Amino acid sequence: MKACEGRIGRVFVMRLEDGDVVPECIERFAEENGVSVGQAILVGGIGSGDVVVGPRRSEERPPDPMLLPIDGAHEVVDVGVLAPDEDGKPTLHIHAALGRAGQTMTGCLRQGVTTWLVGEIILYEILGAKLVRIQDEQSGFELLEPGNN
């Protein structure tokens, strides 16, 4: 395990509107407001897009992601970790549980999804934590790399 320590800075409460794209709009807000590291929590509705629901074959590297399309409005709750990529751009790794008509889909929203009517977000800024997302050639993922504080 790798870890570093930080402390809570500013707390932002946001309302996404119909058609806003997650994670793009959260990353843009973070960049415009100087938030480099943080945690995002979202509740609301998702209307369209694709969810990464796992690798096609667990042993394959880099993995071939399985994508499921969102077929209409879904209730959503999600949580994500914001950290800068190797160029310093805030990048959000966000997973969600989406529900509709008694069925639930869970996965990563990195491919992008659109808000349906409203999304409510709390973004907690984390100060003093030295983090970077580094491209890992074996997995193909941008992995969180905590530094020494």
C-alpha cells in the first residue's frame, strides 16, 4: 500500500444541469477553481452515456473494457477521487451505482455520461496531499501515486 496525508480545504456544493457531462464538468470546475486533489460525491440522475462494467477478460493486460450503454434516465449515486495527471490537470476517477426499474448497474464513468435533469455534487478539496496519476503501461490505467509529504 502507498499513502500520503492531507487535510480538508474548501468544500464546494454544485448543481449540475440537464446534459452536463460527468466527469468532464467536474474536472473543468476543479481546474478553474484551483482544486488539484479532492473527493467528489454525486447524487441525482444520469440520462445517457456508457459505463465501464469491468474487463472483458480479467487476465488480459491491458484490459479490454466492457461498456454498457445507459438506456434512459437512471438514479445515480457515485464517489470519485480527483488527482492531477502527469501534466497537472485534475482528473476524476469516479464510480457509480445507477438504478432504473429495480435493476442496478455499477461501474466507472470515465467514458463520460450526461446528467438527466439534475446532479448534486459535494467536492471536498484535499490540501497537502502529494498525489499524481501516472500512466501504467501494463494495465493501461492512470494509477494514483501518493508521494512523500
